Amino acid sequence: MAQIDSDRVLADLRHLATFGAYKTGVHRPTFSEEDIAARRWFRGRLAEAGLEAEIDGIGNVYGRTPGGGPKVLTGSHLESQNHAGWLDGALGMVYGLEAARAIGGGVEVAAFCDEEGHFGSFIGSRSFTGLLEEEEIDRLANRYDATPLRDALARAGLAGVERRRVEPGRHRAFFEAHIEQGDTLESGELKIGVVSAIVAIWQYRIVALGEQNHAGTTSMARRRDAGLAITRLLGEIDRRFPGLAGPRTVWTTGRITLEPGAPSIIPGRAECLFQFRDADPAVLDRLDGELRRLVAEAGRGRCEMTLDVMGQSRPAKMDERLQEVLATAAERRAPGRWLVMPSGAGHDAQYLARVMPAAMMFVPSIGGISHHWTENTSDEDIVLGAQVYCDAVEAVLKG
């Protein structure tokens, strides 16, 4: 079987971390100068590995294997969350590059742009799979500074460049490797996670409308406090959801805003962004129904309540045969120290799974930390994961 070069894997990861280095992590937002430089560097590494390398019109970096024969596509992303970790996305890109070098043919590599969502939702993988229209590109802008996506593409030298699309039947499979971004593996003293499914994320905006008034002169009996109403609703959600959730369901209120937000004014309007995640469609439907019931019930109180759906993605099941391939490779390299598990985070593989068999593999995250500059994985676990990944990719190519 092909043998990886562990020193080369670690060296490439550490060099990639110099683009936008921030403390022990990176700050490499999509289409920042640091991100563009990282894409160009990675394109060069693909070319050095013998691949036909390019950056397409949406910013995806793609390395094609010349000639015929079976192909396996590998990939992840290169940009980072703001002031975040050095391995989120980067690990999977270097694993794919190393598999291409170690195996010596048939391995193609794609770095999908903006998985982290600075401009939109998985715009790179959605473009590659035919789910991103030109009209949406015209509308998208950076969520932090409002830079239009078209302007960012032009600054990167990609205006007018063709976007590459998946070629039906070209690839036997898609593989993505990633840090776990949780502590399931570490807490279980395990080394490899074989991903069974990527969860759906259902997101909502909840608004409470009350009456803005003086905080000192308005009696408690007549108040219509929108802030109090929405926090009581969130408490009731947290009380009711555990009885309806699955074993791995999670829910989060990511933002609460009160208007006008002054210390001596009763809020007349309150808004929260709420989401839940699970891989089981039945659980998702149950929670959606209960959320609607609770909002309607709360709206019969002193404040009006509205619920708007912001997004309802669908769970992505990973291919069962590819899970078996990964499990076989994990058992060979780390006997008894691997686990089949769902992914609680979204990944590009959820879109690739719509057009070809797809698989994902996790390595441990120290302390379960991700999306923060202290994110890390031991060198030993990085190297072991690279070898397991390479074994699995090779097995599919030869199978």
C-alpha cells in the first residue's frame, strides 16, 4: 500500500498556516489577501504533484489527474473563520494533496471556496455541483464588510473566469477529511471517526412585538416587555426540546437583540436567531412542529410572536460502502480505536453527496476546540489520519 511522507504532511500544514497567521491559529477570511495567496500557493503544490491545477471562476482550486483510468475526488476548504484555527479545512486539503503524491495517479483534489460562509452558503461546492446560479452570485456580499462577491472575485483576478462543474461519471467517490471539532474522539481515547451522516441545520428568526415604554413609570401589570417574552419562550424551548430530541440533537440561540436596547426603556421589539441540528428527518420534523406550537402559544400572551424560517438544509447520508472502506483502513492502522459517528457541523461533502458517493473521516480535536485560534490536533494524530485516509482512497481506486 502507498505510504505517506509524514514530514511532508506536517510541513505543508505548517506552511499553509503562515498565510494569515494569528497567534497559534489563522485569520484567513474568504478572498482576503492571505486567502488568495494561500490558494495560489496550493495551486502550485498541486502542479508540483503532477496535477493539472487551476483556480476557477468562483475561487475553487482544482487539480485534475491527466490521462484515463479511475478517479477519486478529495477535498475540503482553505479559508478560515475569523481569528480561528489552523486545521479547519486545511487538514483535508493537505490530506488530499498527500494522497495524490503517495498513490501516484487517479487522485484529484478540490479546495471548495467559502465553506466558512463569509459571502454565502457553501458557494464553492454548490457551484461545482451546479447549485449556484449567476443571479445569486450577483446578489451575494461579504457579511462583515458588505463587499460584493463580484468585486471580490475581480480583486482575486477571477472576473470572467469559467466556473468548473462536476463531470458526471468521472469520479468513483468523494473523500473529505476534517478535524472533529468536538470531543467525542478525544474523550473516548479514539483516533478516527468514520462519518455516517452530516446533520441538517434548521434556522429561524423569532420576533416578539410588545410596547416600548418608560422602565420606571410603567407598572408591571401593564407592561408588554418584548425582551421578557422572548427569553421566557427560549426557556420553554429548552424545557420541552429534550423530550423530543434525538441522542445527538443540539439547539442554539446565536443572537438576541432588544430594541431600542437602552437601560431605562422597556424593549418594544426583541429578535433572536435560533437553530437546531440533527441527522434524523423525523427528529427535525418533531422539533419544527414543537417550535411552531410554542411560538404560537407565546403569541397569545402580552406580546405578538412571529416565526420565520431562514433555512432548512437536509441531512446528508454518507455512502455505506465508503464507510466500510474507511472503517477497514482505520481498523488496520488503529485497531479498536475508531468510531462511526455523525457530523454535527456542515461540510462540503453534504453537497458532493448529491452527485457522487461521498465519505468523511475525522481526527481528534484537542479539547474539542474549533473555530478558535487555540484549535489543535497532535502531530501523531495528524499523521495517523493521513495514512488511514490515503489507504481508503487507494482502496477505492483499486476496487
